[in-house]
Amino acid sequence: MSNYPETLDAELESCIMIGPALIALKGATSTEVESTYLRARELVDRLGKTSRRFPVLWGLWYVLFTRGQYAAAQEAGKCLLAIAKSGDDTGQLLEAHHALWATLSAMGHAADAVVHMERGVALYDRMPHSSRAFVYGGHDPGACCRYHLTVNL
């Protein structure tokens, strides 16, 4: 394994790109998905690539969520929301709320989940956000939000 920053940067980008494909192929609970995102987090930290932290942490949240580790997933969701609020990317903000509405809903905290769903409805814009489905969980957050909002209400 190389220690050159360019090579490590390319490895990081590969991990971020392969994560969603592995989720589709192996399922989010697989150890391969978790290992890919853990390696990506290590590379983000090593390279100081804070701009790439969000999709990596989202992938780790998704592993926790799909494994039913809801307390840890909720903490990861809060971390995602803090990161997203510190930037100006509405897609990241939408996905942070997505992580929290899914987790809180699964935990049986419908009222708290609805707050995040309502925020998701307000943030969602089909043109820039629907294409991110390939990075974040393989589905459109606008459809997901509206479905879960209906179920929770």
C-alpha cells in the first residue's frame, strides 16, 4: 500500500464510489461495506480531506441503521447534521435529515422523525437532489421522505 498522498486520495475516491455499489451487491450490513467505509474514514482523517467526510460518515450511518443499531445510528445522524449545518450543501443537509428521520422512525419516535421529514420536504429539489440517490442509499430522498411522512402521520 502506497503512502503517496495522490495514491491515497485516489483510494479514498474509489472507496466512496464503490460503497454504494457494494451496498447494492452485498447489502449494507455486509462486512465488506463496513470495511470500505471504515477505510475511507481512515483516509479522510489521514489526508485531512474534511470535504469528503460527509459521504463516508453517511455510509457508516447506513451500516449501523440497517443492522438495527439505532442508538449508534442516531448519534451518527446527529454528527451528519452538524457537518451539514456547517456547510452550504443542501444535498448534505437533506441527507442528514434523511438519516435522522429514518432512524427516529425506526426507533418509534414518530413525532421527532416528522420534524426531520418536514425539513426534508422543504429542502428537496428534484433536479439537484434526485441524482444523489446513487451515492446515498440508492433511492430518492424526496420520495422516501414523503412516504415516511405519510406513514408516521
